[in-house]
Amino acid sequence: MASLDDLKKRISSVKSTQKITKAMKMVAAAKLRRAQESAEKGRPYSDKMNNIILNLSTGISDVDNAPKLLSGTGEDKIHLCVVMTSDRGLCGGFNTNIIKKAKLYFQKILDEGKTLKIITVGTKGYDQLKRLYGDNIIERISFKESKNVNYFDADKVGKIVIEKFDKKEFDVCAIFYNQFKNVITQIPQEQQIIPLKTSENEQNSSVDNYEFEPEEDEILSNLLPKNISTQIFKAMLENSASEQGSRMSAMDNATRNAGEMVDKLTIEYNRSRQAAITKELIEIISGAESL
Amino acid sequence: MSEEYSMEIVNPEKSFLSKNDVTEVVVPAFEGEIGILKDHISIISFLKPGIIKIFSKSGEESFYVNDGIIEFKDNNLSILTSLILNLKDIDKEKISEIQKSAEEELNKSDINDQEKYLLDQKLEVLKSIN
């Protein structure tokens, strides 16, 4: 049995850990509110963008000459995966969930004999993937310095992707991120951005006759690269809200567990203290009796 | 009959401005400025760097935009842009900063004609503001 002093030390160390997790939970909660807000505010932009592209792509006359970003290269050999994770740890299963989802996809690609290329956004994703897929990682990006998610960071990633596409370095591009549902639930998502997938059932939404200036094709070829940045930005916003939510619940659990541990240790401490007192008393009494 | 329609400007971070009493909006479209009045035909176009002017019941407002897409449909104008600044409370330093990066960009050798045209436009507009 541990000595009284040891128990005392352990209790105080668990207590200070609890203080840290509690503080982290509060910080995450405050950040979560902000992240959620900006994720909500960012929605109109990407929704409108999607709408316009949908209207444009249904109105396009010459399908064969459609921009490659929309229709794809016609091949399906090289896959580029953009895996978006956080830069910081201590956020529960947040990163692991994305990586798990991504690894499933990677395995599928490799089993089909296709080439896999990976871009990691965020340091945690790189750390987890480098052991298994180190050779496949062609680029790693981290925005550790940026305090908030901003569009220019997303644009940077988007430009890298497009540049690689123009050089014909890949045929299909998918992004992986966590969609924020609520504080406890985040759903890892896989979204294909090149070629763009327009879901069929949305196409019968009212198609209007638009006037285009300049031509459809030109607008489309201008718009599609922007759309990629926008999608990435959306994913980053969702991700940051998810990260904070995940961290908040992880830290909440940690705080609770620390509380339980303190209770248990305190009971043990009190018991052994009493045992020591009783032992001393018995010694004194039996000493007195023997006189 | 009222001559007003509604408009919304959104940037990636948030919905920047939303009004429902505008009478005319002049936007710097790629092939020249377009003034949009009520009951304009549905149009999609994209913007070059320039000034958006909004005329409404409550007065006139001007904004600098870097790029963007506009969509007008059913008397609803949406403007999507990645960078927008209100000319009223514009920051001189910010303008110079954009101007500087545009100039640097222009000095690169690997830009194509369209990019060059856009950058020239940008500089011109920025100079006129400053």
C-alpha cells in the first residue's frame, strides 16, 4: 500500500491535471461558438456558388468541350486525396476518425491498382499517415500560424490542387474532413471535388434561361477553380468547428474522469490515515497494559 | 409600382451586406460595367476588380471588389466575392498593400494576357481610390 505522502502527491497531481483539462474545455467551448458561427456564416457563399455552377452546367451546350475540372480527364488512374486534420492534439477521436475514413479509401484505391497521391493539411494528419503512406505524400501544408480559418489559406490549398491538375498529375481529387453535426457527433466526410459531382436529383430544380456574359464556357472555366477553393474553405470551417466540439467533449470526459480518480484516491488516503491512527492507538494501549 | 429589388453580397466569411430597397446596382463586369435595374433578365457574369455602386432609397454606397460572380434572378441579385471593402471606411494602408502585391504579381514573367489585363485593371482602380 502506498504511503500517505505518496497518496497526497498523487491526489494533488490529478487535481492539477483536472484544472488543465477544465480550462481547455472552457477554451474549446468559447472557440467552438465562434467556429460554429463562422461555419454558419460561410454557408450562403458555398451554397450560392453551388447553385450557380449547377445552373451553368445544366445549361452547357457543348458537353465534349466542357472544362476538364467539371468533366474530368476521362481517366481514373491517379487519385489525389486531400486529408484535412487539425494542428493540435487532445481532441478525442477527431483526427483518428478522418484518418480511418481516409485509410479505407486509400486501401480501395491501392487494391484497384491505381496510383495514390496524398496532400495533408494539418500536422496531425501527416504524423499519422507518414508511417504507412509516407511515399505517397506529395505535399504537406499546415496553417499553424493562422489564428482563424480564413479564405486565403483555403485558396492556397485550392491553387496547389489546380496547379497539379493542370500539370495532369492526377485524375480524381477527393477531400476528407469532419462534418460538424453537434458537439458530440462529427461525421467524417469524403467529398470528390474533381471532377465535380452534381447530384442527379438536384438537376430538375428550375433551370432558368440565363443571359451569360461572357460565354458559359468562359464563366465556367473561371468559376470552377474558385469553387474548389470554396469547397476546401467550407471543409476547413466544418473541420475547425468539429475540432473544437470534439476537444470540448474529450476534455469534459477527462475532467470527469479526473474527478472520479480524486474521489477514489481521497477515500484510500483517508482509510490509510485512519489505519495508521488505529495502529498507533493499539500500540500505545498495549504498551500501557504491559506496564 | 415600386422600382426596388433585393440584393445580397456574400464573401466566404459571412453575408456581407443584404438590402431590399435598391433601385440600381452598377457592377464592374468582365466585359464592361453593367447597371442592373428592376426586372432585368436573368444574368450570370463575373467581375473584374473595380467599384460596385449601389443606389438605394437610403442613399448611395460604393464598394471595392477584387473579383466575384454575380447572379441576377427573379429580382434578386447575389454577388459573390472573395474580397470586398467599403469605400467609406477604407484603410489607406490596406489599399497600398493590395496595390503592392498586384504590382509584384505583374512583374512576374509567367502571367498570361488575361491575368495581366486583370492586374492592370486592379492597379488602375486602386490608384483612383488612393
